[in-house]
Amino acid sequence: MRDDADDEVLARRAADGDNGALDALLRNHITLVHSVCRRILGNPDDALDATQEALIAIARKIGSFDGRAKFSTWVYRVASNAALDEARRRARRPVPLENLPETGRRTDRAATDAGSVDRLDVDAALAQLTPEYRAAVALRDLVGMDYAEIGDVLGIPPGTVRSRISRGRAALADLLGNREAPSEHPTA
């Protein structure tokens, strides 16, 4: 991960019109933005759309970054909002029957590495969560953010973050066939 001090210097330069600094910021964070969008949305095409929207929003709103939070936290907020907006747009679109996501365990385990199958199972289960639960769980378990950072990113109080993570993990455990209490360990 990049040094936040470097990012803040680049953000100030970008806000002052330095296109090279803006380009460097976007290049430094594109992988993280896409990762957050993909985990929240579950669909690679929707994640690419949300990533593009997030990068455009970062470029347009770079002047609004005030340095009160870490730059990476601000970027996660923009990415999460873009992903949640895309999820709302997707929910309004009709889905052809042949494009419905698979649910449950995959049957082609012999042809695929077990770790990849497990990751596909987790991705399929994450896709079944509401976007709000999916965002909280992804930011905690897959990105490694603490509750306060997640609250800042999602614009919700820490108690709501804890509740969403707890309910999201419980739903994931049920979907994955693991009835034991979810732990603090990453789900993927």
C-alpha cells in the first residue's frame, strides 16, 4: 500500500491542476478501487463500471479532499459509494434467466483448484448479501479496515458497522454451510 503522506502531497498537487499528480494517484489506487467494487458487487462487469465511475468521481472531486481522513479512506468511500450506486442501478434492471448467479457449492471441483473453488463459493455467497452487508463485510474481512474507518467510508456509526458485519457474516456462514459463529478471520 502507498504511503498516505505521498498520497496527500499528490492530492494537493492534483487539486491545484497537476494532471500528472492526478494520474499518479489514480494509477496508485485503481487496483484497490476495483477490488472494493468487485467484492461489493460480485459481478466483474458491474465492478468495472463502478470502478470507472469511482475514478471519474475521484478526478472530479479531488479538490474536496480536505485531509481530515487518510487519502485511502477517502478513496474507499468514493469506491464504496460508486459500487453501492451501481448495485442500486443493477437492481432496477431486468436480469435474463441465463445470467442469474450460481448459488451453492460448485460441482466441478475436480477441474478447479480447491482454493479457487472456495473463493468462488465465497464470491457467490457475498453476491447474495444485501449491498450494505456486503460492503461492510468486504471492507472488514477483505480489505482489513477497522470499524471506525468503515464507518467513515460508509458514512454510518461504528455500532451500525458492527451490526452489519455481524449479520453479514452470519448470513455468509449460513450460505456456505458453516453454522459455527463467524470469526474475525477473513472470509476469503
